Amino acid sequence: MVSCVSMLSFGTIHIKARISQLSVSSRAGFLEPEEEAEKDLKGQSVTVDVGLSVMRFRMVLGLGVSGRAAVKLALARGANVVAIDQNKHIPELQEDPLFSSSNNERLRLELGVFDKDHVRKADKIIVSPGIFLERYELRELIQMGYPVFSELDFASENLPRATKIIAVTGTNGKSTVTSFTAQMLSHAGIPCFMGGNIGVPLSYAGLAFMESGRRDPPFQAVVVEVSSYQMEINPRTFKPSVAVVLNLTPDHLERHKTLENYGLCKCRLFSHMSPSQLAVIPAGDSFLQGLVIQSGGEGTIGWLGSLPGVQFNGAGSAAQIFVPTTSFEAHLDLTTLKTTGVHNAQNAGTAALLAFGADLGLDESVVQAGLPKLKSLPHRMQVVWRDDKNVLWINDSKATNVHATYTGLKGLTNQKSVVLLGGLAKVLDENGNIGFGKLVDVLCSHRAVVSFGAFGGKIKKDLETNGLAIPCFQTTSLVEAVEVAKTIAQPGDAILLSPACASFDGFSNFEQRGQFFVALARGEDSSLK
């Protein structure tokens, strides 16, 4: 049980807590590169389930991207590894010599089987983020005190103490803020690793440090996007220098059950932070502030939307930054950005706060000069085409929930658009509410809505029931929606794909949906149906 007290002083909040004896102190026991090179796990066993790994042997559970990376790191550290996945056939394993070869005596694969007694014998169990804690009896093992780690936590053991960790989470915007922060550091000449939930597991950063050694570290900073799944297991060693929860709206409740559980997972980012480190949350969000206190961390609070932290002017064209941990101040002109939308200006200001907060010696002028160079990630308010009728095509396929679409639409202050909404909507309650009424006000300045996909009819009904004042056309597919949008859009308008839905009714993922939209925009042939 964690007891905590909050204390307000001169606009800065320190979150105090007494951590239970089972907690491992922040970064305690972290290995320096030369120690790591000595293979600190030699002779231990680790179990990996391509979703989870355990030591003595180390065991890794779950052999997706993160699980395979954890296996490689555990082997590099000298451990014996048992890698477990309940899938019998994993094509990626056949393509990787480490897993396809039978010559590695320290690695054993167990596919399609599960021996719970075997798991309990592991020195350390490393769990991939895709693994539910109900599988492999993990929740029970954690309650019994077994050494169960997330891949992120396991990887962080291998980062030298001098490395600055910038951690980014939230329901929406975390990939963009992570990318912008890493780009700012790179433009300033600061070598950094970008990964985590954004695509490259943190274990690969650990491997890079092992390969380079103390004298030539590959990175000064790691910028990590963190999902709620990666924080479902309480971290033992993961301790960011700077961390942010950008926002919190209902998502992934099929796994976390309640908004509070979901938010508590996010706020575990802060649990090992000290007063010299910066914990950033939205100003005015009392619910999230309460969850931060429950996290038990002692980080110094900075605000999104207020000072200390980052504050924007009304138009979102300028950002004032004050870092409470160092008293650093900066003023940025955000009008030099080339990215689309007011929300991206706010993302850039947030990224600047994180970059300055890491205390890496960044100069305001260097960050200002780098703003025009920032590039949006694909499928996130990405301008992909301007056709011969002067219609702008914008791909925001990553907007898989209503809040993400609302943010994108709100950022298009001077751009009338035909908005494409559809796919598999997230049902928010037992009454079947899908929450699209929230979009009505922000849609009123646009040209029209075209709904499509499995929830196209329900989306149209929900919008019109809540007073939608612009035309709404229902179609069956994204192809048909695009054809209808073409007939509606006027010169100077935009056609915006910002679905507010998951893509699985017609596509493998949001990336495939976005790529298909881009092909339709450019009039290219596509094999997708």
C-alpha cells in the first residue's frame, strides 16, 4: 500500500510518497557500461514469452517485437533464456537467425505450450506489452512477489545513469510529441534514441550501450513513447528524467476496465521520480492530478497550458516556457512551423518543454531555428496531396477515437473541410453511446461530413441527433466516401480523413487505411478492396 501527501509551494507541486518495501528504488542497481559488458546475467535464466521474460533462466513471455528484443538483450547480458509464446507459428522467428538456429545453447523456445511450474522457477519474468496479465497467471504471480518485469523496465536496467530519459504518454498525441522531442534534440546535435511504443523497443537502446561501452556512448538521451500496456506492471527501475501525461480520455477499457485503472497505468511513469526531475500534466485536470498523487512519485510538476510549464497564447502562435527544476525560461515563435493545425503548434511547445526540462544544455535559439524543420509522422494530420482543383488532401488515419478527431478538427481553424468519419467506433457504455456528439460544435465550420464503414449509419444518426448543422452523407466504404467527398469539396477546401474509429472493419491497421486513402487521393491504383 502506498501512502502519499501532496504539498503546494510557490506554484510547484512535489508529490511525496512512502513506497512499500517491495518497491525497488529508482535506478538503484543500474549497471554502468563496463559492468554490463561483463554479462551481469551470466548463468541466470530468463523466460521470455514474446510478451514476457523471466531470469535465472530469464523467461520472456510473448515473442512479438518487444519480446524478441528482450530475448536479445538478456542473451547479451549472459543469461540463459526461455522464450515462450502460445502461438505455435511465428513467421518472424523463422526470419531471424537467432531464433531459427538450433546452435544457441542458452536459448530455448517453447511455442504453443505453457508450463506454469516452469514459469515460477525463473529468476526474472519479462512480459511483452501485448500480454494480458490474466494470461500465464501473471497477476497472481505479481501479487505473490515473483520478479515480473515489463520489457520497458527490464531494458531500462541497461541504461547508464548519465542518460536522460524523456518519457511520453497520454491517450492522444504521444507519438507526435515523442517524434518532435527527438527531432529537436537531433537538430541541436544531441544524439538520442527514439523508441518504445512508437516502434523500436527500448531493449535495442540497451544493446547499443552494451556494444559501445563507457568511452563512446551512442546516446545522451532516450525519448520513449510509453503505452498503458507497458506500465500495467509496476516499474521497478524505470525512472524518467522528464515525463508527461499529455491527456486522458476513455480508451483501451476492454483491457483496463475503468478510466481510473487506465489513468493509473499512465501515471506510473512518475512513480520513481525525484524532486529534481520534471513531471508534466495538463493544467486544470483534477482527475488526472489525483492519479498522479496516487502514483507515489516525488517529481516536480510542470503544467501543460500554464506556468511553470508551457503556456500558449490564444492563437497558439507563441509558447512561453518555464522549467521549474532549473528555472530555465524560453519564448518560442510557433508561426515558423510547417506542420498542419494549431494542435501541432501545441505539440511542438510541449516537446520543447520536455527537451529543455531534460537539462541537456539546449539553447532557445537552437530550438527556435529547428521548428521549421519538424516533420509530422505519417497518418497524423499529414498533408498528402493537392489536386488540380486546389483541394488539399489530409491523412489523419491515426485518429482512432473521437478525442483525436476533435483535436485535429479544432486545429483546422481556417480550413473548410469535407470530413470522412467511419470504421469501428468505440462503444463507451452499456447504452451503446459512441460519443460522436462531441464533434458537432467543431464540425459546424466545415463543409460536410461523409460517414463510412461498419458504424457509418450510427455515426450519422449520432451527429444529427446532437444537432449537426452541416450536411452528412452515409456511404458503405472508404472508396465510396472519397468519391462523394470529391463531388462536395470546393476549390480551396480540404478532404480530411480523420475517422474517429478503429480500422479493423476493412483494414489491417490504421497505417494500411491511411496508405489506401493516399492512393485514392492521388488517383493511384490499389489492390485493397
